[in-house]
Amino acid sequence: MKLGQQLKIKQNQSLIMTPQLQQAIKLLQLSNIELADFIDQAQLENPFLQETKEFTSKKQIENEKTNLNVCDNFNNTTDLLKKENKIDLENSFDTHLSSNANLENKKLYDKEVLKSGNNVTAGEVIEKTLRNKISLKEYLANQINIEFSDKDFKEIAIGLIDYLHPSGWFTSSIDEVSSDLNVNSSIIKKTLQKLKKLEPIGIFSENLSECLKIQLIENKCYNPHFEILLNNLQYLPAGKFKQVSKLCNVNEKELFQMIRIIKTLNPKPAEQYQQDNVMIDQPDIIVSKSEKGWRIDLNRSNLPSVNLDEDYIKEINDYNLDKKGTDFADEKIGEARWLKKAVEQRNKTIVRVTSEIVKKQIGFFRHGFNHMKPMILKDISDAIGMHESTVSRVTNSKLILTEWGVMPLKNFFSASIASSEDSETHAASAVRETIKSLISSEITGKPLSDDKLAGILNKEGMDIARRTVAKYRDMLNIPSSSQRRREARLKNFASC
């Protein structure tokens, strides 16, 4: 075999992801808040990017109480999804609607937006959904500073706050906590006993029975009958009232009176603090109804824009810089112009995708969740001539505000359920909503079984099996019919 070297010329074509293309793809999947952080970082690295004056931070909103009007361009817009489903996307990203933020339901949406005129800002509406409370840790720390005089015990007590379960119970192993804090277990136990006297009543309890016991003692209701009842709480959900009444040495009427008292207690003392100081996410897209059709806008209150400092660019161009300086300036100016173009393209793409979603899910926007249609990414990508991956990136981590509340844009994509008749298929999300509605309207004490639910749905044209009903019911965190029957019985007896 002869070995040797040869020089050959070969020509081929390949697709290369340029840094600019990679950046454009990255921007497409960012939410408005994430985009704002990205642009802030870019401004630090690029001297030709000007700080956006229109985009106001939350802190500035709180201090200055200034923002754009919610409905300042409702009457003068060309970006409407018209009743004939003809969409004009021309310059739709230039006049974003500043609207309200995360609303919990349709009632709040109507109250704060549709009836507010031009005097409500996005920041003000979202602030109305938050309550400025002291956090649980601060509340407990303030009490510890008063109750504990010894500095070492005070530090241990404050350290134990971090081991609390979200319910307010202390479920951690004392030995493990002792090892973590490098403190003798007897000291941990002694500190815990004192912590159990703090408010809210029942905090630092080690289980449900102890939590209820502390509250009963506080209310001066605790007695030997309650002691036995608290030790046998596991029998109540099963409806074994006769057995429990015998154990407690009381009749059923007295037992139900005891149950009524227990129901007035708080089994999770820390639950009221769980939502404290949690920021409600603002929507990225707002869909609203007007006289001419459906309005689709990006939320201006949290959407930044990219501005170039043209005066500084002109000033730099007038200087006679050396080659290194000129190359640096040209590179940064190019990056700034590309970022501005990429953000504008991102905004147009989001509006375009959302417009097609609204067109295909028009039943939902008019009538609610029960009218959601089955839809996949390919349905949107084929309609607007984009790749499925682009549609996926657009809908990723985006929130949309509708008349029915705030929801992830991804929720509009749902698997289909076959029809039991020769009619159109049904969205899985719409089927789940129907199941939820049927269970919520069932007769108390006579809950609908999964078989009965499946039968009702089949009569309504939804070809669905019992096991699928059970699966969707579990997804909705709804207990079984037997469990709902026991709960109804317990509630009925407790209210006697």
C-alpha cells in the first residue's frame, strides 16, 4: 500500500448559527421581565445604548405614581383582530397598550379595567392585589426578641424559624436540627416549648393533634374527651362517627359539637403568611374586547424598548479615532442597531402568533374555558408560515391577560378528545373544565361517580372513558366520589 498526502478542494453548504441569530432566538423566548433584565445588562456593556425613559421600574411607579394610561389607545388603533378575523399587524409593536397586571378573575378584570376609564395604570391595578403584611419570619423574630432575654437562646430560637414547614408545624428531626445548629438536643426541646407559646397560636406544633390541642387550650375548651378525639382524628374522614363517639365516651350529638369547635381552629397557622411579599407576575400580552373586535397588545408597563444614543454616535463618528477605536465603535454601534431590530422583530412575532391563537380560540375569548378547542403548535405554525420551534419559543414563559384571567400562553395548546358523534373534537382542557363544572354543581351527599361523569360527557358528545375522567379529576385535585360523600356527611353532621 502506497501512503502519501493529497490536497483536495471540496465545496459544500451548511447552515451556521451566527451570534446575531442566536441572540434573536434567545430574545424570542424571553418574557417581558426577562427581556428588561437582558437590555439592562446590554446597556452596561454598550455605550451607544440609551437608557429607556419610557420604561419605568416598579419602585419608580410606587414613588412617583406615574405610568401610561390603561386605555389610551383603545379608540385609535389599527392593530385589531376584527370580527371578520382579518388581522392588520402593521406597526403593531409601536403602540403597545399599557394595561393592568395579573388579575385573579373576570370580575376583577371588569371592575379595574373596563370600568376605570383612563385613570388606572398597570402598576396601580396590580398593587391592589397585594397586601403589605409583615412576613412570618419578621413577626416571629419580633416576638422572640421580647420573649427571650438570653442572647444564645435568642439566636437558637431565630435559627429554628428556618426549619418551619409552610404550614407552621415543626416537622424536622430534633437530632438533625441539633446537629445542624451544633446545639444540644435538650436545649432545642426547651427552646421549642417556649416557641410554641408564640402567635399565631399553634405555631411550632409538631403535628396536627398538637396544633389543635394548643388552640383548644388557648380557648379553654380542652378536656379529656377532646384529648381522645385528637388522638383518633384519622377515623373522621372515613365517617366512623359511632366508633369515635364510643372512644370519646360521648354521644354522636356531643361528638358533632366537638367537631364544630375543631372546625373553627386553624390547622395551618402559617398559611396566612404564605402569600406575603410575593410579587404577582404581570402579563406579557393583553387581549381585550372593543367595539371593532379584539385588541391584542404587548404590556407596555413591563416591556422595555431599545433606544440608541444617536447624538453620541454622531459625536463619535466626528472624531478621528485610530483603527482600534474605530473598529470598537463600529462593532458596538452594529450590536446596538441589531439589538433594536431584534427586539422589534420579537414583538411583531409575538403579536402575530397571539393573533392567530385568538383567531383559532375565539370561542374561549367569547365564552370561557368550556369553549377551548384542541390545538397544537403545528396549527399555528402552518397558519402563519413559521416553524413550530419558533411558535414554541414565542409561547414559552409568556403570560396572557384575558377577560377570564391571566394564564400561560401555552395553555391554549391542548390535546384533543374524540367526539362520540360525527362532530368536531374537544380540547382536553375544555373537558376538564366541564368535569369541574359538573362536580361543583352535583347534589350534596350524592356525588357523581367517575362512571356517571363519563356517561354524562358521552351524552354531550365527548367520547371519554371512566379512567380518563379519573385521570382528569386527579389533575384538578378533586377527591373521589366516595371521599366527597364522606366529606359531605361530615360537613352535614358538623353543621347540625
